[in-house]
Amino acid sequence: MTHAQHAPQHGTTAHDGHAHDGHAHNGHAHGSQAHAPHGQAGHGHDHGHARQDLEGQAEILDLDAEVLAEHITDITTWLPLAEPPRHIVDLGCGTGAGTFALLDRFPDAHVTAVDSSAGHLQRLREKACARGVEDRVRTVQADLDETEWPDLGAPDLVWASASMHHMADPDQALRTVRELLAPGGLFAVVELAGFPRFLPEDAPEGRPGLEGRCHTASESYHAEHVPHRGADWGPKLTAAGFTLDGDRVIDVNIEGARSEAVGAYALGSLQRLRGSIAEVLPPEDLAALDRLLDTDGPESILRREDLAVRTERTVWAARRTN
């Protein structure tokens, strides 16, 4: 693996009045993967809780895109493409972080953006209109765990950022992608290595190491509920009939002292993390976490000047050779 080291960035800023779309993201981020299942994030329920949850996911995906923009640009630049793709499919597109990064990178390309969330796709369409690229984007609402995928054409490039690990049967999904691709087409799988970290190891005062313990609790939760998170996709891609063209690990280390987006990203991310670990976290740790999440309190994470975003992002590039 090629390790690409990146110096800390100081505050990626929003452009044109909205989050600069660089990620996943992906869904996860975008997202990002630890926050919201980009490809499987909701199925159009109308009750208030589902709408609120999807809105929360969308906000996290937008922040993920803004904060990690430079890193996703690095990945699109690295992709081993013989010639620029003309048709791209973004699987589990979330609110469009990868979609817009790819449109920026390949100005002659059109993107088919696929997600199960109507709300995320609506947000993506609004962004496309604001950017003046609506004629280059087609949105498709689909649950990719269904046996029959919709007609997505024969793309030159399929992009899946923080979405493959949410698939109920990722091996079958990989085989479907291979059949979908045009001969010689490239499949890019992008994943974050677990949940990003934001706090120094000795924080917060009185409960040092809190974030590490939250991560440990989260890992056991995700091992049960999202078993493919953190997988090595290289062997899986080879088993599905792809030829692996390369992989790359990008170290993400973004200093956030002067970025409001990093504070908001940390707050939203830790709020979502709390939802999966509240029942297993010791009372003292839960209380300390709640003090960080209390935006009106003196210990609010938004008041801290020592935040950073630390994680790794891995990309696998695989080709359909026949």
C-alpha cells in the first residue's frame, strides 16, 4: 500500500454559501461511514423521527464533505484512469460529496447518483442546481440490497464512498458492479478507518481518554450491526472477478482550531456516536460525554480550541478486464 502523508490543514471553508462537497461520505461520507449509511440511509418513512434522523444524517454528510474536501480531491486525482470517464455512477451518494468532487475533476462527465434516501437525493439536486450542473446529474432512488438493481447504464467509473460496508451482501453487490461496468471500467471503493477522532487523548478534564473508550464501545456495536466496516476490500474485489489496480491509504489530520465546520462536525458526529453506545457506556463517561454535547454548557465541544479530525481513508481501485 502507498501511504500518502498529509500535513494538517487549517479549516476547510464553505464555498458559495454551502458546504464544499469533497467527500463521502459518504457517506458517508459520506459519509462518512461511521455516521450515516450513505447507500442505505432510510427508506422514505414519513414519521417525524425518521425525517429528523435523515436531516441529521444529511447535515453530517455535508459537514464531512466540507471538512474532508481536500482528501477526496486527492483520491479523485489519484484514480488510475487511462482516459477521463464520461459516465460515472456514484453508489450510495448521500448528499453528493463524491458526485460533485467527480464532476469537478472530470468536466465532461455525467454522474448517475444512487441512494435509498429521497431526502438526500433532493438535497443533492438542489446543490446541482445551485452549482449550475443539474444537466450533468441524474438521481436514482434505489435500495441496493434489492436483488434487481435499476438500469444504471454501462459506466466507465463506479464510485462507492463509505457505502459498500453497509450492504447486506457486499460480495453480491461487488459482482453486480462488475457486470454493470463497461469493459475496462474502473471501480473505486473508498472507506474511512472507523470513526474519526476529535479530542486530545488527555481530554476532557476529569475523564481523560473518554473518546477512546467511546470508540471501544462503538466498535463492539458496529461489529454486530455493521460487520463489514473496516474490511479489506482488495481480496473481496479479486474474488468478485476484478483486477486490482492499486490501493492507497490517506492519513487525515486536520487541525480545527480556526474552523467552525470542524466544531460542528465533531458535535454532530459525537451526538450520533452517543446514540449507539449510551446503554453500554459507564455513567461517569456518559455524563462527561453529555457535558461535551451540551452546546450551552461551559464544557461544550464547540468552546474547545484543541479539536482536530484524525482518521485514515483507504481507496481501492479495481478494473473490469473482460
